[in-house]
Amino acid sequence: MESNTKIGFSEAVCVLLIVVISHLILTVPKIILHNQGSSSALNIIYITLIALLITFILSLLYKKFKGKDILDLSGYLLGSKFQFLIGIMYIAFFLFTCSLLLRNTAENLKTMYFQSTPIPYILFFILLVVGFMNRYSLKSVIKCNLIVVPMVVLALLVLFILSFNSFTLERIFPILGYGSGNTFVNGIGNIFVFGNMVFLFFLMPILKDYYQFNKIAYTSVITSGIFVFLTIFALLLMFPLDISSNSNLPMYLQTRKITLGEFIQRVDAFFILIWIISLLSYLSIVMSFILSTFKKITNIQNKTFVSYSFVAILFGISLLYKNVIQIRQLDANLYKYISLFFTFGISFLILLLCNIKHKIREKKKI
């Protein structure tokens, strides 16, 4: 990471929250509702508790490696070549997840407002903003995100409150949905919604106070769990499952159903604005981490050229997808499992092996 970048508690939590919020607006609800049915809200509580347990384990494993990110850990474990490989893998993962979200956003915007506008044009104008943002340092992007996240969080809370009148409590039954096995065994895979935890492995070196790491981790998991629960709960009570689980943008349907007397009839327009702002902030944050990671494993100095190169790569990848159907299939069948692999698989495995290596070295010193 950039050596001169140091962020505090609020900035770190907002970085983690924008990741969850961006995916929550677009992809997470339909996947959860489709897989879990009427037990979706219960499943979110369940996986939040599991995420907290994993966070506890993470905090224990990180005790000996304060100030080190996943690249430092990889280098400590198997040297610079392994560090380079892990860095490239994470860059590819971030580009893939960003491209899915970006193309999905462009397809939805085209359907709702820009029917005659070609997809490449929509992608270009979104990435133009992202490219401009990434001319600045990671710290500057994070500072901007600190302004965006409270605004988005407030909008989501207002959206939930305004949805009360449309709730039908009977839709939450049967409480176990498709059965206890599906809710508590198969449903463990839904922990992918906490994919923001992967950024915990990149935040450590840029924290002003390393000892706030545990507090940041727990706060982000609990807050993320609350927002995912409120969103899923509202959609579950507002629409039949076949509508909410098959809609490409279920939260947009939620806003279309909300009115405030005769004064405000189009809340969805405000929602679209918030959605686009959160997407731009998310893409800028992730692209900044991609640039910092690439710079760390290559020692390249020309950040501006590299920034535009990665924006161009993201643009190209986003154009590879054929249509919304393919994107939805990738979201449900690939993104979910790749996210689990990087967040709760290889990252934890590297950290665990580093702890084992550290203990072996300590024993040899005795």
C-alpha cells in the first residue's frame, strides 16, 4: 500500500461498508431470496453470527502480524515470487467483481433510462469518472468515500422506514423456508455477502492505529449484517418471492412502490442517484487498491499510466459479457464461490500458515 496513506477508524469502516452496499443494491438480494425463500431473513442472522466467529478467529491469527497486509504475509511465507502471484490473483479477482457489477449497472441503466444508448457509451462515462478519481491518492479516494457512505446509509434507512406500509407479515412464513437443512447447512454459503472482509487483509498497513483493527472488523461485520438483514427483510415482506428473486434490481421495485402522499411520487429517481454515487465510490476504492497492489509487487512509478491501463482493462472485460442473463448466471454460480475462495479460503490459509511458520521459528530460537 501507499506508504504515506494512513486512515482512521471511520474511514476504514466506510471502505468496508461501501463494498457490501454496492453489491447489496444490485446482486445480493435476488441471490439470497432465490436460494433461501421465506427463511432469507433468518439465514442472514445466522451467517452474521458465523461471520463474527470468523472475525474473532481472524483477530487471533493477526496478533503476530500487525501492520502487514496479505502481500506482506505471502512474501513472509514463501518469498517474493509467491507474493507476486498472490498479488496478480487478487488484482484479477477485483477486476472480475468490478466488471460484473459495472456491466450489470450499465444494463439496468440502459433498460430504465437509456434504451437507445449503446452499452459501451454508458460504461465509458462511468469509467471516465473512476479514471479521474484514481488520478489522486488512495487516501483522497477514501476521504471522498467517507462523505458518500453516510449519505447512502441514510438513504437505505429512510427507504426501509418508508416501506413499512407495504409490509405483509404472512410472507415471512414458513419461517424455515425450504427447510432447516437449506437454511442452516446449504445457507452457510451465503456468507459470501461479507465479501468486504477480504479488504481487511489490505487495510492493516494503512491504519493509523493497528490496534483498532479488531474494532474495525467487528463494527463492519455487524453494520453490514444489519443492512443486509433490513434490505432482505423489507423485500421479503413487500413482494412475492417469484417477483423479488427474479427481478434484476429488486430494490428498484421497492422504491417504485413507495409514495409520500401527493407530494413525492417518484422516490426511485432519488434511489438511482444514490445507487450511481455508491457504485462510483466503490469502483474508485477498488481500483485504488488494485493500483496500490500492482505498485507494491512491481515497484512501478508511473501511477497515472497504470491507472488508465487498468480502467481500460476493466472496460474491455465489461464488454465481454453477452447479456443480463449471463451476468446473473455468473453472479449466482461463479462470483459467489470465487468470493468465498478469496475472502474465507486462500486469505485465511496464508494467514494460518504464517502463524505456523512463526511458531516454528520461535521454537528454533529457544
